[in-house]
Amino acid sequence: MTPSFDAKMKSLKDMVVERMFQAVPSENPVTLYEPIRYAIASGGKRLRPVLLLLVCEATGGRPEDALDAAVALELVHNFTLVHDDIMDNDDLRRGKETVHKKWDRNVAILSGDALLVLAYSMLHRRSHNRLAQVLDDFSRGILQVCEGQTLDKEFESRKDVTLAEYFDMIDKKTAELFSVACHVGSVLGGGTAEQMAAMRIYGKKLGRAFQIQDDLLDVIAEENVLGKDIGSDLEANKKTFLVVHALQHSDDRQKKQLQAILHKGKVTTDDVRAVIDLFKQTKTLDAARLEVDTCLQDAKKALLPLPDNSARLQLGELIDLVAGRNS
Amino acid sequence: MTPSFDAKMKSLKDMVVERMFQAVPSENPVTLYEPIRYAIASGGKRLRPVLLLLVCEATGGRPEDALDAAVALELVHNFTLVHDDIMDNDDLRRGKETVHKKWDRNVAILSGDALLVLAYSMLHRRSHNRLAQVLDDFSRGILQVCEGQTLDKEFESRKDVTLAEYFDMIDKKTAELFSVACHVGSVLGGGTAEQMAAMRIYGKKLGRAFQIQDDLLDVIAEENVLGKDIGSDLEANKKTFLVVHALQHSDDRQKKQLQAILHKGKVTTDDVRAVIDLFKQTKTLDAARLEVDTCLQDAKKALLPLPDNSARLQLGELIDLVAGRNS
């Protein structure tokens, strides 16, 4: 990463965070708006809104013109996190208590709902001739996220999930919002039809790589520090790329061993080690790395129709960031 | 009710229901879209969308032009019901199992979320020059509903809720969507600024009357059949008009008796009878009736700026329907 890339990321992120807090009413009831401010303060790279702003700039617009949409997207993302944490019964997110844990489940349901409404409010704050198109992109995208989360939960009680089904699930649950970010960015930037289509692909491929890299990093991190992420995913019988690939490429003995651990309900560090070993035996880690690389190469190709400018370069650097990310 | 009024209500309701089912994708995942179709099939008077269509007509538009908005509003209403039923732990709605009971809590969270997104999708299906205004009305309204539900839950653990706080809560939780219905109807009907302002008031007053009438009907029904509604509201320590008014107008002995029942957690039919008796002693039932009448008179006055047409007459008949409703 070049210093100018880091500075650019930080400046876009700061713009988003500042405006995002302005979008949340400061008044009563506090048990609605305080949890919302808590949820959106929890940090992260703000990758989705930054992508939206960068693509807007790369296709000829000014980031300021896309700021409301970028903030809306980050609010949508936070809405999904608050509700997903209830459904997954997760007590921690980025080291802090989740909303339903810190307050209660009802507060988390309502603040998630209100986050979604605040996102739409941000989106239609100003009337412009591309409003209906942008709204359409958002609503289709959020509906896909709901579908993806539904599939993710369905898969927890299924043994026979295929890689094709896994890709369909993460494309909806994760890649879709990246795709919306990049497409809306190009719509608001005034990109050509070819550029807009390419940006959908760029976002989708980047998002897919991001999710598989996420599954992979959990395991790699696990080899040093036996944290709780992979353990709790195994306990919930979550169908990650790794689990699905390993099941499809196991012999009968390996499959039996893996299924037994997935159905234990409570896994030990020995179980985690055994699973990582199975991942290696079935060449699952290599397959995941290959899938990430392929997606990122596709994402890189999708940048070709963009004009040659610094924002395009930064979109390329974002690919490298996902490739080598360590958080 | 005149026969032509009943026929009109039925024809508008049928329009809404038919289009509403078209708005829900029929494909996978079934554990998302089947609960949604189940939730919206549960019937009811469809009062909010019918109001929107009638006001559109009364202010000079055609109901067809407001149909998408009317359907959107009914979807929003159903979103709130699905999520409220989780929060209130209600197993039944209109005699049928609630979504979280028939499926599970996660399914209910996700199908509620998707209902809200489908509502917005319906709203921005077509681009028109009043789109941003209509969206703004909706988003402000839904946010108020979230605030109202937050207050409703907060009040369950409070002893000192005043009537002013109660009105603020039901204005947000219930009356607001009636108000949005009527205002958006007048916006899409092309009403004058005066008519639009009057329609906000008409909706708000009608909605307030509707909610208090609801509290009242539970008790009146209770005198014949000791159903579960009032019992479960008392068990949850819900702050209805009746409870708040009775607490404010009780002497020390009465207040102590009522508070004791509200904090029992489990009430008997004798408790319910005792509470109804307290309502009578404190003239609470009369006060509720008076409040309903006053609101409905205000609603009637708000119809004056409308042109003299059959839709306006029907808006008047809707007032009579709320006044005398027995369901």
C-alpha cells in the first residue's frame, strides 16, 4: 500500500463516519438511538462506502455527490450486523458486546429496523434524476442479503450443501452489497453502461474474495492463537467455503470424522486442530487460496473499462488489500 | 354503513390484496417468502391502504395511481406486526399462529426485514416527480413507529406513565401510519396544501381513536367472554389508555390494588374482573369513550377542506366504522 492510498482511504472513511453520525437523531427514545450510535461506532474498515465513493470518483463524479448513498450503504451493513448477531447468538463483535447482549433482543430488533429506515432516509434525502435507479439497486441488494442470511441459517441444519450452493449464499449475503456499492458509485459518477456493468462485476468478485479470505484467515489465525471464531462456526455447523469444500473432497473416513465434529455442539481445541488437519489433507486451504486469487484477478480485469485516473489505481490497491488483509 | 360503502371498501381492499401478493417473490428461499405470504394473508380490514386510496380519490386522483403506495403501506404495517409479535412474545394473531411461533424467531426477524424492503421496492417501482416526498413521508413515519414501539416496551417497566406520554406513544406507534396513509393519499391525489395538511390531521385523529377504541373493546368484550387479550396485556404490564387513566385517577387504595395486579405476572379471571371494576370506579371507560368521540369529531372536521364527492362521504363513513367497530 502506498502512503497516498492509506491517506485516501482514511479521508474517505472519515467523511463517511462523520456524516453517518449526523444521520442518527440525537433525541429520545434513548433506548432506540443510543444502541444505534453504539452499533455504528464499532469501527471496521468501512469498505463498502469507501468503494462506493472511489468508484464514483473513478467514473467521473465527485465523492461528495455520492456521500449520502455511501452512508446509506454503511447503515444497511450495520442493520444486517445487528440482526445477524441476534440470529447467530453472537455475544461479541470486534471485541465489543453486541447490541442484543449489551441491551436485549427487543432493543436489537428495533434498532436494526430503525437503522434500515435511516439508511433509506439518507438515500432519498435529495431528489435527483437517478433516485429511482439507486433505490432499486439498494432494495434488490438488501433483499438478496435477507435471502443469503436465510440460506446461511438453512445450511446449518443441512449435510449436503454443494460449493455451488455455498457460492450462491455468499454472493447474496456478502458479495451483493459490494456489488451494489460499486454499481451505485458508477451510476452517481455518471459512468457509461459498460463501466456500470463492469463495476457490478468488480464488486461481486471483490466481495466473494473477501468472504472466502475471511473463512481462510480464521483458520490461519487459528494456527497461532486458538481463538473462538472457527470453533463457534464449527459448533453452529456453519457452511464456510472450507467446510463445504472439505466435505466434497473427503473420503468416507474423513467425511465421517468431520461430520462428527460438526454435530458435537461443543468443540474442543483438539477438534479444531483435527478439522484444520482435514482441511490440509483435502487440499481445501489451497483451493480457497486459488478461489480468492481467481476472483481478485477477475476484479482486476473489471477495472479495464475505467478511465486511467488515481481513483482507478486505488481500486486496484483495494484488491491488493483484500488479497493480503490480516484483519 | 350504506351498501355502496361496503362494496367500495371491499373493492379497494381486493385491489390491495391482489397487488400485494404480486409484490412477493414466489421463488426461493421458501423459508423467507412462505412466512411472508403467510403473514400478509392473515386478513384484517386493510384500513391503512384503503384510507390511502380513498383520500387519493377524494383529493382528485385515481386509486390506481396510488395503489403501489397503498400496498407499500400495508407491507410496512405487516412488517411491524411480525416484529412486534416477537417482542411481545405473542403466539396468536387473529386466531392464527404468529410467524415466530409457526416457524422460529430467526425466520420472523428475516421475513419482517424483507417485508420492509419489499415495501420500499413497491414504493419506488416507478419514478415520478413526487417520489422523494412520498419516500420522506414513509421513512419518517416508519421511524416514528419504531420509536413508538420502543416507548411501548419501555413503559412496561415503568409505574409512572402519564396520559401525555401515553398519547405520544400511540401517536407514534399507531396514529402515525394512519396519518402517513392520508397524507400520501392527498399528495398522490394532487390535493392542495390545505387539503394535505387536513389529511394529516384526519389520519392522526382517526388512528388515535382507533387505538383507544381497541383498548376499550378488549374490556367490553371481556364482560361477556373472558378472552385472553386484556389478561395478557395486564400480565405484560402494558400501558393502555385504560391503565394509565385509571392509575392517574385512583385513590391510594385503588392504585395499590391495580399496581399489585399489574405486577403479578400471572392474572386470574378474578383479577381481570377486579381491574374492570376499577376502570368503572375511576370513570375510565367514560373517559376513553369521550376521548374516542373527541378524536372522531376532529377527524370529521378535517374533512371540510375536501371537495364534495363520494370518496369524501366514504371517509366520513369510515369514521362511523371506527366509532362503532366490533372487531
